[in-house]
Amino acid sequence: QVQLQESGPGLVKPSETLSLTCTVSGDSVTISDYYWTWIRQPPGKGLEWIGYISYSGRTNYNPSLKSRVTISLDTSKNQFSLMLSSVTAADTAVYYCARSSGYIFPFDYWGQGTLVTVSS
Amino acid sequence: DIQMTQSPSSLSASVGDRVTITCRASQGISNYLAWYQQKPGKVPKLLIYAASTLQSGVPSRFSGSGSGTDFTLTISSLQPEDVATYYCQKYNSVPWTFGQGTKVAIK
């Protein structure tokens, strides 16, 4: 059974960089055709796709966040990570990691989500 | 970018009612459309993909239809455990975009 678990600071100061890690168990992040994704949800609002990294390390980001986002893969730890720079209060959200079983496939496995608050 | 618009934004129905939620894409997306259910305080759960294919384990009272730009999610007989917000999502190309959500409540 595939499991994803987010980890990282729950509080980040404005203008700093948000860093989160998703640890994958029950599967390998290098399995062909898998896409590993970050999604966020501000309190009381809808879902926003942040970006993905593929099993081969190829990335793609939401144009609205592209200038501030980096997603990376750590195959030795079976993890992938999110960095979001220059955060503001608008970046306060529950951040989810998720898996797609292909480029044109929806998100079939999700982490539990982690709330990140941007505040001084 | 392709925009996804859901309607209504919220609805209230009685147990046993048939409920329909619509999702419209601003451009054609073939059948690359998924529906998710998010219960209060919980993680979104994949219900339907490829517009009409039920994910394993999802009750058969849920169904999806549509292709191109217009899609529907139907709950044939609303149950108390179906109280949730439902999101559509297109995945034919990036950016992978969600609709704004439809909140379903029991009357």
C-alpha cells in the first residue's frame, strides 16, 4: 500500500523560504511513469496544483508560482521536496503531496497534508 | 490556461435525492476529467477518472459523464456520508487545474 507523508516546519516567516518533504513508502519514486506532485489548499478555499516532478526528475510548475517554486527528488531517501521562496500570508495553506500514475492520470494517492502558516 | 468552472457552488438536498454537479472546461479536454470528494477536515479522495470510470471501492451511486467541455457528477441517492465538497480536475495537460468546488449538504 502506497503511503505519502509530508513533513516540515508549520510556521514560516514572511519573505523566507518554505521547505517541505514528502516521504514515500510502499513504492519507489523512480518507478517509470509516476509523477510526484505538490498541491495546496488555503484555509476554507479550494485546491491549487503547485507542480510536479517525474520519476526521471523532469519538473513542471504552475505558471502562477513558477518563479518561486522548486521541486526536487531524493532517490536515496525515496522522497521529494518542495521549496517556495519569498512567502507571504497568501501562501498559508495545507500542503499536500500526491502521486499520479502517469502524465495524463489523476492523483490517486495523497498524503495527509500539513498546515503551513506564514506569519512573523 | 484552461479554466474549470463548477456549478452550483453549494447545494442542499434530502437523503435519497438525486444530486447533479456540473463542471465546464473553457476549452475541450476530451475525457481527461477527474472528480474528488473532500469530507470536512479530510484529504481529497479520487472518485472518478476519465470522466466516467469509478475508482476502485467507490459506491456505485456515484457516476460521471461528459466529454469535451461539459461534465457531470451524479449521486443517484444522496446519503449522509456524502456530505463533502466535490472538485473536478482536468489532467490532459499542465497546468493541472481544479474547479472551485461544490459543497453538498443534507437538507
